[in-house]
Amino acid sequence: MNPQFILAVAIGGAIGSVARYLVAIGAGRAFGTNFPWGILIINVTGSFLIGAFTGLFALKWDLPQAVRIFLTVGICGGYTTFSTFSLDAFYLMERGELVAAGLYMITSVVLSVAALVAAMQLVRVM
């Protein structure tokens, strides 16, 4: 194990986690808490961000491995929230909101993958 990589993940993860918390709080205030808007926004923007980083690493940026790990595993890993996504989907289902749960799950996955593809395509044309 490389201590530099572990530190990169730890620092990036802290930054990503704080960002996730702030976005979730802001979305809750802006849109209410009856639907997990914050996590939906986080999953889509996190997927876009990791797609952009991956595309930039492949085509534009020649960065050290520790920096790549910091940005993807650290920041993006701390920021994206598919574990929380699963919990929110469960709570919607548990409350009997099956249509909202289905829409939430489908929308999260489809938009997150689309955001990643869009970011990678955007980087390719830059």
C-alpha cells in the first residue's frame, strides 16, 4: 500500500463528503425533503465530474497517479452517494410511495450514466 495514495483518498474523501453534505442540505432547503432531490443531484453531478476527470486523464492531463486518485477515488468517491441512494429508495418504498421510488431509481441511474457519457464526449471535443 502506498501511503501517498491513502492520504490522497483520505483528503479527497473528506472534501467530497463535505461537498455532498452541503449540496444535500442546500437541495433540501431549496426543494423540500419529501423526495431525495439532494442525492439525485449529487449522483448526477458526481457522475459527470468523474466522467470529466476520466476523459481529461485519458486525453488532456498527464497527472501523477496520486492526483488522479485524489480527484476520483477521494473527491468523487466521497461525494457520490449510491449507498444513500439505496437507502432513500427503500424509505420511499417503505412509505408506500412506489411510483416515486421507481422514478427516483430509474432517473438516478439513467441521468448519472448520461452525465458521465456527456462529460467524456465534451472532453473529447475540447
